Amino acid sequence: MLQNRNDGEELMVRLKRGDAAAYDLLYELFWNKLFNHTLVRIRNTEAAKDIVQNVFINLWERRQTIKIDTTLEQFLFGAVKLQVLNFFRSEKADEKVLDYTLKKLEGALAPFNELSEYLEMERLIDAELKKLPDNMRHAYLLKNEHHTTREIAKKLNLAEQTVSNHISEAMRRIRTSIHNEFIEGSV
């Protein structure tokens, strides 16, 4: 990858000037990593390719006006994550927990103008997930990987109602943490 932040900044300067070689280098450096990251989340090869392609197309089209306040790698992964959220929104994913989480995240994401704030929110969610009891964390993560409540219950050797309670409580804790940090913390 890039040795340091300055390498990414230099590539962006070249890209802003319309340097196709800089674009090709970015594509070569990041495409596979972004694709694999996306594929893990959506489990659809063609859609994952489309998402990564869209990120690179948008990068090229917006190259002259784009402002990056993080590392180039963080920016690209953040852009992919936003595209994944849009994918799930447009696909109207079946899982109720996913729909519920996306709606809540959408409300939390609306005031964010900068990717750095989005990345901070992701860090906050990851930290909150680490605080959850093991079964609750596993139930929440499995649900977000599109497993049914029945499958999760069987896998964790828990009652389905217990799994549902774990998922609800995990979402409540994450929402509260986001609210406390971004809503009340910004007042």
C-alpha cells in the first residue's frame, strides 16, 4: 500500500490535475482490497464489483472538488461503506434488523458532512460492540450477516426469544452510544 499519508496526498494532487497514471495506480493499489471488503459485507460478487467501480468512477468524476480529511485509504473504505449502505437501502433487504439498523444509522448519519465524523461513528460502534456480552455480540453480528433468528439460536444454543432480546438490546446500546456521542456531544 502507500508508505505514508504523504504518498496518498501526492496521488490526490496528481489525480486532481487529471493524471490518469495516478488514477490507475490508485485503482491497482486499492481495487482488490475494497472489493474483498465489500464482498464480505454483501455476499454478492457482481454487486460488490459494481460498488467498488462506482467508488472509483465517483473519485475520478469528483477529483477536482473532492476534499479528503483522512488518509486516502480511510476515505476509500468510508466511501465503500456508504455505497454498501445505499445498496442495502435500494435492495430493501429482507432482514428486519438490517432495515431497522439502516433507518437508525440514516438518522445518525444525516448531519455528518465529513467522512472523518462517519469514521468516528464506526469506531464508536466497534467499541460498543466490544463491550457487549459474548452471546449478545455474536447474535447481533450474525443477524447483520443475514442469519435468521432460528439459525442464530441453533448456532449459539439459545432460545429464539433470547436471541431476539440480545439483538434488540445490542441495537439499543449502540443507538444510545451514538446518540450520546454525536447528538448530545455536539450540543
